[in-house]
Amino acid sequence: MLDYVPYDDKTQMDRQIQRYPKSFTRVPSRPLIKRPLTLSERTGPANLQERFQAQTADLSRTSARAVGQLISVSGRITDEDGRPMSGCVLELWQANSAGKYIHEIDRHKAPLDPNFSGQARLVTNKEGEYLFNTIKPGAYPVLESGWWWRPPHIHFSIFGMSWMDRYITQVFFPGEPLNETDLLLNAIRDPEARDRAIFKYTGAEMGDESLMKYQLDFVLRGKNKTPELP
Amino acid sequence: MSVASPFGTIGPYFPSEFSNGTNDLTNKGAARGRKITLTGTVVEEGGKPTFNTIIEVWQADSNGIFRHPLDERASEADPNFQGWGRDRTDEHGRYAFHTVVPGALEGRQPHINVMILAIGLTRRLVSTIFFANATDPVLDCVPPESRERLVARQTGDGEYEFNIILRGENETPFFED
């Protein structure tokens, strides 16, 4: 049986962040309660591929190529014991190259791109790998803050094997000046853990479609499965 | 051994396409069992409704079966029942799910697992919705005076209400994650 130990707070974002007011009005004031994990928590929505019609995705074009820097993003999803997690559904969403989302509450005065939806669903292969092409997202201001600019990032929502490894995050790009001041990225205090929220640049390719390549592996919770007898 | 990746906030711009049409777990009523509507509001400190909060649920079908390889009875799971659902709160902080009353499973009272994702939360919040304040290994972990907070209130025929108070007076109990 897979074991799901609680997230180690040292490797995670702080729950409350100075100058991020909603973290003070929304994070519960009472301590979280320990509970046993039964079948209900150890199972989860592991079979959403068909319902979502998820597939390998190219966000960089609809009928025509979206405006911006073409990139590929790839990586592998494993559990804490390094076992590849195949058949995981990923939901991705991101701003366009001008830092604008297709969303009713995005008030940033930047143009939308008719050829860029900024969202997709895909599935990991047998080796737990994912791969998609997209446009590098732009930075954008958090208008109500009066100062905070979000560095370029891509959001990931991942459905693993169980309710316990349901995972949401956002991944940043290396070398961005705004990374230094971002409230969320820097809420991961441990530099090593912070690096695990930043893509690795793995080179540029030249060809029919020339692009820059980024890579990030994810580790979902789950370990210590009893070895299966032969 | 590897270390679990850092969780992140869902932020304000989760695509509405991802939360449209995902709050009906019954395949338009075709699922077996007692159909119910589960509604409620999600509020933050001061009782202020939260808009644009994402709620996901995971539950057994009306016979207490999960469509998942770990459930030995998975092959008997109701083909018309989706154990998973998602909704987004409106400007009044309201959400709604169309589902069935989950069956009891070994050692557990009927219940629905629920998680909250919102601006301001760098991690998801997880809790459990029950239908009665009765002995259950998870509900028993909650201080007795707070257990009623995890029980959905019947408000009509097939209608249940479960309000979520993220922070403040009568705060909803949440579990370690």
C-alpha cells in the first residue's frame, strides 16, 4: 500500500506571506487535524483521460502560430520512490506573450492573441513523461497590489493516482529578474526546493520550427509500496 | 528517495473551460442511487464570500464503490457515476454539485472528500463532508464541539447545504495534507 506522508513544510511555500493579504484572510487559523487515510482518501480521480479527451498538446498554434517565443516544455512525473507515473492528466494554463490571460477578471491592459488560448490538457506516457510546445508567457502586474509583477510562469494541475497526490503548482523560468521579487516563488525559503519550481533551460533547436527547450520533473506524493511478489 | 515538489496557489486565472460542466457527477441523472444537490458558500474572514474559488470533490458511488484500481469492487462501480467533480464559486461565493448520496464503505460513514483551491492559499485545503454526526475514524479526529461543522444540513427534498468558512468564527475543520 502506498504511503502518503504530509508535505514537509520546509520544501513548500509559506502558507502566509507578507504583502499577500488574501493569505491572511483565507488560511485557516486553527491547526490542521491529523487523520487516518482510508480507501476513500487513497483512491482518487485517476481515470479522467477519456472524459477530458486529454492528449499531447501544442499550445503555440490554432490555425496560425501564436505571437511570441516558441518553446517546448517537457519532463517526467514520478512518485517519491522515483516510479514513473503514467496516465496522469495534466491541465496547463498560462498568460500569452504579452502577459494576458483569457479570463473575465484579468484587467491588465495587454492584447489577447487570437491564436493563443493558453490552456490544454494532456496525459503522461508509459514512462511518466509529458511534452508540449507553447509560447513563453509574458510577465504581468498584479494591479491591486500597486507594485507586484508576476514573473513568467506556467500553471500545472496534475491528477495522480489518488486524492492524496492531487497536485497544483506554477513553474517559473530561469534567469528572470522578476523571480527575485516574486512573493510566491520566494515563499519557498529553501533555495534547493525553490529550484524545483523553476524550469531548466536545456538548449535551443534549429529546424523547421526553431525553439528553446525547457524541462521540469515533478515528484508527486506516494512512497513505500510493498514490493509485489513474483 | 525524492522530495515531493512544491505546491503552488491556483491563482486568479484558472480557465473557466476547466470548471464548466464538471459539477454534475450523475451523468445527467442516469447514476444509480438517491440524487441530491449539494450547495453552499465559501467565505473568508469576516464572513466575506469568496469569488472564483475552485472546489473539487471525490466520493464513492451509491453502493460505496470507488472507480479506482485499489477498490476490489471497482468492476461493479456505477458506470454513470463520476466520483470526481469540480465547481467554481460565483460572485456570492456559491457552489453547487449534482451528485448522489454516497454509500457507506467498510468502517466509514457516508462522506464526500472536498478540497479548496483559491487565491491566497499556497496549498490546497482538504476536508470531508458527512451526512450525520456519527462514529467515523476521520470525523472522530475532529474535536467534538466542531464535528457538526462537517455535517451537511438537509434543506429540502434531495437538497443539502455545506458552507465552508476558511477562516474566522466557526471555522471549518481542515485536515493535515
